Amino acid sequence: MQPHTKRDGYIRINGVEVSAVDARFRPGNYQSLLAGARESGDAVCLCSDVGLRLSIKKRGKSLHLAAWPDQGGVHATDCPFYSGSMPGNRGVYPGSVVDGRGQAVGVPAEEPAGKSVDLWDVMHSLWACAGLNKWQSGWRRDWGLARSLLLRAAAAYECGGARIASRLYIPPVFSQEKKQAINDDWAAFTEFLMVAKDAVVAKRDSHSSGYLLGVVASIEPCSRGVLMRLQHHYSKIFVTTELFERLSRLSRRGWNQLQIQQQSKSSVIALLEISPDEEGRLTARDCVLMRVGARFIPSNFEAEDLLLSKLLEEGRSFERPLSFAQSHKQCANFVLTDTPTRKTELHLTGGGFPVHRIDAWVKERTQIASARGCNVWFWHKPEPLGVLPAANARAAS
Ligand SMILES: [Zn+2]
């Protein structure tokens, strides 16, 4: 491997240093470099002192980059290749992209063209690209703003050669004045799905699905499944009993939250792949559910909600690492970006964490955070939520 020096926010592809975010989310601009890197084996993330190899994968005719298997957790927390994901976790999800474990960097794992889109990857990529896992003191964010950020992110999203922007509907904030325009847009979208379905039947196309993204408003039982409705939207989507039960395992945090939604401030984002059935009823072909806390910032459980509320109340600047999987593994729960000199990872244990393992856990997390160049702060849930590390003077003023 060629020598390298740490350079935050950059990766090297076949000898050329480029923006990590751009290369991760807009691989279409880097096809010739990626093709060269397949030959030379030179694809390295520069977010860390050790230079982390990246995997080059192929879907259809286009190449894209992913973290090397099992290395998502060792990238810097603000690196777009950072995650707690392990191939084993992602492999359980139908349609998920499994890294070519054990293959040399120049040899891409082939993914068949037309393979179904990995909804978790879409969801997390849109959240990361839209910056919805980040917060800065003084920001505001409602659904209208979140939606426009997501649409912009979707326009740029082409991970694995899959473009979804033209097939994505995100309900706008409903108002009486805009009712007609909103209904017209939705009618055009459903019309598009019907035409696409007919094209599939006539074998002129291989893909009839559209994507629907929004906050879950209600779930009601019906014959052979449930009907899901999103906020700001009247249409109900049919989810089969089989798919809904699968979500209890593969989207369990979001799924659990749906069961107790009325008593909580946190909510659930659904990303549905939908197409009409024989009678024209919109039916979910696939779905993922992501639990979020205040300001649409992902939060997996109640203790995270509490910490998130405190961060917002105190006007802190922070980010929520996205794990790209159901298990958060070694990711920090949140990372303060306004602490002096270095970022500070916030790690918390739930109430059920075994007391005898806390010391070892603290030691391990401290080492991992240190390797990522961060300070660390802990909260053991049975104890009261303590004082957060102080913000630097410039950020606090
Ligand atoms: Zn990295």
C-alpha cells in the first residue's frame, strides 16, 4: 500500500485525493478513478492515522465505495464511511449489500443489476446527506425543512447505481391552501406507479416500485395485515401481516415504538417501497422503520431521548453517528462537536446493563474513542443524568 497522511474529510482513489462525502454519495462522478483503483488496489480513507482501506463494489455497470468489512466502527465519527455496521448484521436484511468479506481491495463484490434497493442504506444515506443526524446551536427544524433537505439529498443519491429521487414521494406539510396542488402531485405519483406496473406486466420495464418516506401517523389492523398512514398524508398503505411481523425483528426499535407511540415524544420514520396490487391498492413490498427523537434526530431508546433533550435544551452542537444497522455496536450515542480541542463522544448504558461489566465497558469505549481522536463521557442510566462536558467559549457565547 502507498504511504499516506491523515487528512480529515478526504479519501484517496487511485492516487487522487477527493472529498469523502462526495465520493461516498455521488460515486457517478468518480467512475474512472474507481475503475483505476480496482486495478491498482488504491482506495484508502484518510480519516485516521492508519489509512483505512475501502472496498470497491459494483452494481450493474457502476462502481461505488464502502467501508472495508468490519471496519465501519474505526473510521472517524464524522467520516461518511463510519458506522457500527458489521456484514453479518446487514446480511440478515433482504436486499442488503453484503461486503465482499476477505476479498482484495481491487476485486469488487459483484451485485446483480436490478437487485432490490437496500432501504436501510437509503434511509441512513438520506439522513446523513441531509444532515438530519446533526445539530448546531441556534438551528430550527420542522417537517417542512426536513423534507426539503431530504429531497435535495435524494436528488444526489445514487448509491450502488440506484437512483430513487424520481420514484420518491415525501408528504409535504399539509395546508388547506395547498390542498389541491398536493392532491394533484400525489395523483401524478400514483398514476406513475400504475403505468410502471403495467410496463412490468408488459415486460417493458423491470421495476414498478415507488418509495414513500414520512413520519408514521397511525397503524390500524385490517384483513391480512395493517394499514399504515403517514403524517400530512391521507392515503393508507397496506402492509401484509408477514412484512409487519418481519419488521418486529428487522426494524425492532421503530416497530416497538409504534406499539407505544401515544405516550412518547419520539416518533417513527417509515421508508416504504410500494406498488399497486391487482385491485390498485397501494401495497408495501418492503419497509424499514427508524425511531427518531426530537428534531428528527435518530434515537434508539428512551435514555437516548433524555440525553438528546438535554443537548437541545442546552443549545449544544452535536451529531448522532448513524450505524447503518440495527445494532449500534461501538458507535457513540452522540458526539459533542463543540467541546474544546477535541470532540467528545457521549456513551450511555441502558438501565439493564450488568453492573459488573461497566468498568470493562468504560475502558473499552475510552480506548475506541481515543483511537478516533475523541474525548469521552459516560452516563450509566441508573444514575441521574450528570453535567455534560463544557462547550468551548466561542460555541457557548
Ligand atoms: Zn474514514
